[in-house]
Amino acid sequence: MRICYVLLSPTFGMHQYTADLANRMVQCGRDVRLVTTARYPAHRYLPAITVHTPVDTRSSGVSADALRPAPVRRTAGVIQDILPDVVHVTGPHLWNIPLLRAVRRTGIPVVHTLHDLDPHVGMFYGPLLHVWNRGVLCLADHILVHGVCYRHRLLDRGIPAERLTCTPLLHLFLGHTWLGELERLARAVRYEPWALFFGRLERYKGLDHLLTAWAMMDGRDGQDARLVLAGSGDLDRLWSGPLPPRVEVRNHLVDDEEAIDLFRRCGLVVLPYVDASQSALIAAAYYFHKAVVVTRSGALPEYVEEGRTGRVVEPGHPPTLARCLEAMLDDPARLAQMGAAGRAWYDARRAEEERALIQMYDRLARQTPRQEPVVRLPDRLIQT
């Protein structure tokens, strides 16, 4: 089977997601192609993946460049020349809609991942996202989501169950060069008395509530717990004034080696989001045998077995978060138990996810056989 992954955005996180899918399908014996921007992070993808770069995009498409039809024509032509059994569009870009129209005309089945059914707080593209999602739902043959709650929402909107696949979001944050060594590193972990927030510093992630909660923990006799914020972003926009005591900020793009060190040493991983869809950071924490604290937002609670692999707290309520963090960091033996349960959760879901993806691709490929030869579409069929 030949699978063609399409990601027109250079966004690093979307490439991390796409690389995980593509790398695993190569390891399962599939012929994998990637159609993407020339700015893609090549070090995330296994060398066995054939890469085509018909565009040189700089963003997810919310710009004047998105109005140009020529790059869409080139991309559609490359996909047709590849002759894939199935196409999987893995991340958002404004060009996806006209591209879906073009590929649909060829009879090649298309999967599209919908990461966000709603815009995050503070994002300017809110109304556009809903319009774009409607276009994807109309044009894609199959939709992949990463939360049961989102599957239910799409079912309620009338999307047939046979057009939906739901799997957890389980990719790690590392490049393929770490694959051979990663399991050994994940076994050699410690539970130091500090909590880790990892990722871009964005308003919807609730950093102000996390820092408020941490300030509430200050002053307890003998307390030596720390909070580490690791990721790039403008923290000044999210928090005014001095930081609470024992907060370390690593405000830069964290490379793989530093990230591994953080996840191996931290006591737990905290996701204080006030507005979430889902997050692969829970899977990363579990992989490194670490418990998580998440908020009841989006699909995050679906990834946590309360009291066994982590804790779920209400979003935007610093006192509850403070009490939870304090209790968990005070009990390293319990953190180790929860971390072991989290790793067991991850291993079981990872195997289920791979089976579900293979079944999805196989079913779509059987429904619509690859068309040979493919007739190149006239330009007028793929205009925006």
C-alpha cells in the first residue's frame, strides 16, 4: 500500500505529528510518501520516506499567499503523479480545501485529521476555523480525531460513524535518530521534587493560573519543590510582575536532548490549560513513567485514569491546582506508582492506535481502488 501524507504548513508541531504517522507506517512495511513545504524539518522523518516539496510555505495559510492558485495546482499534480492508494492530510492550511476538491476528483480516498473543532482562546482566526472545518467535513472521505468527545460532536452533526476514526494523540516529541536509544532512556528515570510545564507559552494553556497556584504553595515549612516552565513564548504577556519563588523559566525552543533530560528527571508533568483540544504531552509523560495533572478541558480527561495515572482538576481554579500539586510532589513513591500505570496505559493505547490506523487506511484503499492512469485535472477544477 502507498500512503501519501500531505502537510503544507511548516509548523514544527504538525510535522512532529505527521512524522510519527509516516515513520510508523514505513516500519509496518508501507510505501510512504510525504508532500510538504521545502521548509519541513527533515530530521524528524526516516530516510525511507520519499519527500516531495512542491511549495515553500511560511505559515498555515492565513496570508495573501493563500490566494495564489498555482501552488495548489502543483501540489495536486504531485499527488496525482505519486498514485497513492490513500492520501492523509495531517494538518491545517487554507490550501487544503481546494486541494481536497482536486484530489476528490481523481477518486483517490482522502483522510483529514481535524485537530481543533473550536479555536483556542486568544486566537484571531476563530470564525475562519469553523468555515474551514465545514469545508473539510464536506470534502474529505474520512475524518480522524483524537478525542471521543469530538467524535460524539461530529456524530451529533450528522457525520456517519463509518467516516470517523478516533484514536488518542500519542506521538512523542523526538526525532527519528533517538528511536533506537529511547526505550533505555525512558527506563532510567528519577522523581525529583519539581513539576514540569512543557511547550509554547500561550494564553490558552493557563500559565497565569499555574503561577498563581504555585504562589499559593509558597511558605510551607521545608518546601523545596520547584516549577520548571520549558518552552518559547512571551511570558510577559501572560504574567505581570515578579515570578513566584522557585520557578525556573527556560524560554527557548527546547531541543531533543534537553527535553529528554527534563522528562526523565521531573516529578510530574502539569497541563493547566483553560482551553484544550488534546495534547501529546500526556503520552510523552507516560512514556517516561511520569504522572500528569491536567484540567477538565477538551479531551484531556480522556487520557487520564483519575488517581491512577494522574489527576484531573477544574480549569481556572488555582487553589485546587495548588493543593493537587502539593500533595503529589510530597509523595515520590506514589508518583512512581502513577508513572508506571501511565506507561502501561501508553503501551496498550499505542498498540490499539496502530491497529486502528492500519485498518482505516486498508478500508479506504479497498473502497476506492487507485486509478491508473490518472488524468491531470484542468486548472479550472482546482481554483480557490
